[in-house]
Amino acid sequence: MDRIKATANDLLQLNKKQYCELGPGQGPISLLLKENKKNIVAVEAPWALEANKKWAADNDVKLYLMEFF
């Protein structure tokens, strides 16, 4: 099992109502959680590449743009 899947499995075991993923990236953990019917929000830097924002819209994940570094 790769690191991303292992992390998603660890998070799923927490069985929380909502999860938040901090970017950068294209949401691999969020997408795995979403596949398991979990409520996901994501945070991405406003200056991030469009590809880093597009995955959220394509998968109906609420994405907030804000600085978090």
C-alpha cells in the first residue's frame, strides 16, 4: 500500500464528520476520502497553479483559497 492510501486509511479510521486537506497538490487524500463518502474541504494557496484548484471543482470538493504557510 502506498503512503497516500495508508494516510487516507488512517484518517478513515478516525471516523470524523469532516476532513480538511491543506495543499499543495491535486487532492489525492481528499479524493480517497470523498470516495468513502466523507465530507471534505480543502485549502490551497491563492497563487497555486490552476491544476491545483481544478481537481476540487471537478470532484465537488469545497476549496478555500488562503495563505497557510
